[in-house]
Amino acid sequence: MIPVKGMKGQKVAVLGLGRSGLATAAALRAGGAEPLLWDDSPEARAKAEAEGFALTDLTRNAALEGVACLVTSPGIPHLYPAPNPIIARALEGGIPVDNDIGLFFQSAAGPEWEEMETPPKVVAVTGSNGKSTTTALIHHILQVAGKPTQMAGNIGKGVLSIDPPVDGEVVVLELSSYQTDLARALTPDVAVFTNLSPDHLDRHGGMGGYFAAKARLFTLGGPDRAVIGVDEVEGRFLADQLGQGPEDDRVIRVSSGTKLEGFGWSVFARKGFLAEWRKGRQVASIDLRDIKGLPGAHNHQNACAAYAACRSLGLAPKLIEGALHSFAGLPHRSQLVGERAGVRFVNDSKATNVDSAAKALQAFPKIRWIAGGLGKDGGIASLQPYLGSVVKAYLIGHSARDFALQIGETPHEICETMERAVARAAEEAQAGEVVLLAPAAASFDQYPNFEKRGDDFTARVRALIGG
């Protein structure tokens, strides 16, 4: 646990008692603060009481009197589409509003770090797609290198639940836009921006607010090194704003598909090969084509970002290359579930929007595509350019018939359920094809979350093929 510093003897309100909220309450108490806990959910309140915390009804008008800070969970709106009423009262009263990420950066470092031979470092990863894989890949590479490392944030543990970092340790954080938007302190040593595509726009008041939330990771604290995906104009703009010119190697530009040879430091992938360039010459190359845990151009971008972050920490290219080959991938993200008679079954349940589904559809040449669920605004018509690799679509869930109308001449079948879709796709698939779950939709019509949807796919595949 990271005890929260700077709040000893003060009352701190904690709104939202999920994983991060309870971890925050414990860290505040360990630092000598008095946490005042509340959640609208009776179940969450009961869990907090079971863990020995007292509750304070923060919906009462006088509840925030004498409170030094309000710490809120990432899922609770603080600005758009409208602030939560408790947060609105804090804003009206001038009470600082923060989150666990801000408290972590405020509290993690201390005088003891100066006495270490190699003070700990923090790598923070944000972006629209690929940030979980990039975070896990950096963590994996560090483990293979024998470096002490912990992974937290939007993946793994809550940030305040990790152990105090030891000499030479690297803490790797995945940070969502909800987390970077509100944190009052953001001071990573290395910050990574993977890419940007429309998502969570209601929470950020549009695309500009969404990008601004991501950019705060780089502009608020100023990392020593910034790894920036430049395949979208926002990334190019961010890299330009952070650097003092193209030769400034404090900014490492990353791309999947574009040569980046005219910069001080860049890492890019083309035709399945990763290349690192520094000061006008190539210094390393890695063949990514046979790395099973990182299929497709989108994962090659993730590999470039992770490689760049680890190179900035001083790791050697050959060591990183070996670690890439042993990376198994993350569940529900281009996860190879199994193989039978030359047919591969891949779980990409995390592909909940058209952008991530498009990336999945570009990763394989012949696809039996399982898609559908609770469709998002705009539907999937924009996926038309990526359907050339689809042999047939098997459509499930609430939006199955809507999706059928939007995929043009692509052969399809309305299956409605995962059970039928997996059975039909497995029955018709030929050697060399991939049965791919990439829903391009939310899961909430049939499942509580995308993980449960992916688990269902995985269970049904393994029941069919064994294992």
C-alpha cells in the first residue's frame, strides 16, 4: 500500500467504493487522514462496512463541511454530461476534487528514493486502443529483464494498493481518460500515448475534450521521455508541442505503417518489421510476423510503443526482442483461444467499437467473424473497407439485424446467441481461416461486461475443440 501523504489529520471524502475507492480509503487511513466514505449502491456500502470502514452520507448538504478534499472514482462524471451532485457541491464550495491517480503521484515518491542507488521510475500509458496490451507488454519485458516491476491503474491493482517501490523498480500504469482528466498530479518519468479514436465523448464534451484529457498526462507534469503514436493528427500535434524540433530525442515518435526516419528518435513497424531509428540511422530491427501474442498491425503499434518505452529505460534491443516472443497476450484482446484442423479461434471481445474491430479485421487474411451486441451510435457501416477478409459474418445480440443491413454483400447469418455463432462458425470454417470474435458493440444486452462475453466465447470454443 502507498500511504497518502500531505493529508494527516484531515477529513477526506471518498465517493465511489469500487476497487479504487476502497484502496483509496485504506491508503488515506494509513497516511493519517480521516476518510468519509459514500456510494449510492447499498451493496458497495455493505462491502465497505464489512472491511471496517464507517460510512458518511455525502448526499446531505452539510456532509462536506470541513472536508479538505473529495476523491472520486473514475466512473463518476465530474463535468460532462453533468457533474454528480456531490461533486457539483464540492466545486461550488471550492473543495479540491481529485482521484486516486493524483494521490498516487502526490504520495509515491519520498526522501527515501534519494537514498536508493537507482530511484524507482513510473511509466504511464494512455490512448484509445491498445493501452492495456502496451502496459502489460512493458511490464512483461521488465519482468523478463529481471527488473522489479509492478503494474496497476486501469489494469491489475488500484494504484494505491501496490507495494512501495524498491530500489530500481519500475511501476507501469495504464491510465484511462477518466483518470487523466481529473488527477491533480501527473508526473510519470515516461509517458506513452498509443493512438486516438472517438470514445467516451459524452464524458468529455466531444473529441476536443477527450484529446485534452489524454494530453494532460504529458502537459501537466512534463515526463522526461514521451512516447507518442503519430498515426493520427492529434498524436502528431502532441509530439510537435512537446518537442523543440524534429531532432529532439526526448520525444520518441511511434507508427504502424509509416517510415519515421527524419527524427531524433523513432520506432515504427512496416510490413511486419519493427525498426528503431536514432539521429538519422537505423540502430535495431525486429521481425514481428511470427510473434503469436501480437498479431496484426494494431499490435505491431503496441509493440513499437512498448519497445520505445523500454529502450528509454535502458533495455537492450535483443533482450526486448526475446521478451516479445514470450508474451502471451491479454485475455479478450486478440487472444488465441485454441486451434483445430488448421482453424484458429481468436477472442477479441474488447473490440467494443468500430475502430478496434477494424484493427482486428485487418490482422487476419480469412475470417469467420462473430459480431454484434448492443450497437453504438453510428453503427458499423464504416467497417465496409475492412470486410474484404471476412468469409462470413455470424451476428449476435440486440443489433444483429441492424448490423446485417450495414455490411453490404458480405455473407452473413443471424445467430442471435454466442452458442449458435460459435457452433456455426466452427462447423463451416476451413483450414487457414480464423474464427474471430470482434463484436464492434457493447456487451450489455447479453452480458454484464466484455470480459464475460469473451469468457463465454472461450468456454464454447474449448468445449468444441477440447482443452
